[in-house]
Amino acid sequence: MFHTENIKYGPVSVFLLYYDDFVTEQHLHNLLPKEQLRLEQFSHPSRKREYVATRVLRTMHFGNEPILYSDIGAPYVKGEGFISISHANHVVGMAYCKDFQVGLDLEPIHEKVMRVKHKFLSAEETRLTNTQSVEEMIKVWSGKEALYKLAGRKKIIFAENLLLSPIDKLRWKGRICFPNTTKEVEMTIDTKDNFVISINASPVYEVK
């Protein structure tokens, strides 16, 4: 029913929980009372399983501490450090770092990214990446989803404010660009089975 995997990217741990279809009612002991009320608001079975699987993963690593959310929707566990949560097909991921903010994205590899790549690629990224490769376009999209979680604000244009350039097979240079400030961070973008993992294994720093 559940299968777990832990991956280390430097000081960052990525906890993965793989799951098949399961009866959510059999795992309600992993949910706090408020979380059980929240679960009742979901109508689709797959969304319910995703929500419960996330809490199962939380309980494995942090006990029954609640997952709290900041003003911009970033999750955290009080007193435990920084976390980030993402989902793909039948897998939920939780990144954890004691010392700095993390942004995690899990993205299934799918062809439809080719229809929307023009919406998130900058001119420089079009030149530096293989725009004919589905996997590479998923890496760019996933990396930007992770950067979005690190940006600390909403109303972001992916092709203008979130920029990526490859360093090597796994490492990418990420930039978060706004008129008055630019931040940089090294991203790890890894392919795992049928999905991509994007995570920062080092802190974001301001360059101007």
C-alpha cells in the first residue's frame, strides 16, 4: 500500500511516499481533528488519498505536529525547520531542511508540456535548453515551480521572473528577478522513474 524512499541532496532530505489506491478511512488516525474536517471538503477520491498520504508522510517524520502555512501559503512544522510539499502521480514528497527555506516540486513527465513551453521559457532558456526534449522541458517547468515556492510572493510571470540555466546534468542556476532585487540559488533537478524532482540544496541569496 505504502512504500517510502528518502533521498539526500546535500543538507536537504526529500521524503517520498508512494501509494496505490487505498481506503482513506483506514488512515484517519494520521490526521488531526482539523485535518479530518478539511478532508471532508474534498469530493474526489484521488484528492482525498493525496491529502491523507501527505499526513501519513508527515506523521512518519514529525509525529502529529500540524502542518502550518505562512501568509503566502508556504508549509512549515513549528520548531522543526523548513519543509516543502509536492505531489505527482501516486507519490507525495516532503522536503526538509533544518537551516534554510526549501522549495520542492515533483512533476510527472508528460507530453502536454510541449504545448505550453512558450508560456514559461525565456529567450535565453530557449537558446540554452533542448526545447524538443519532453524531459528537459519538464525539468525547466518543474525547476520554476520550485523557484516559485522560494520567491516569497505571488503574481509571478514564469518567463520573466523565474529563470534557469543548466550547470551540469543535475545542477541548474536559478534566478528570481524583480525590478528592485535579484536572488540566486543552485537547484538540483533530478529524474526519478516517471517524474522529475526539483529542489534547492543550498540557500537562496540576494545578489542586488
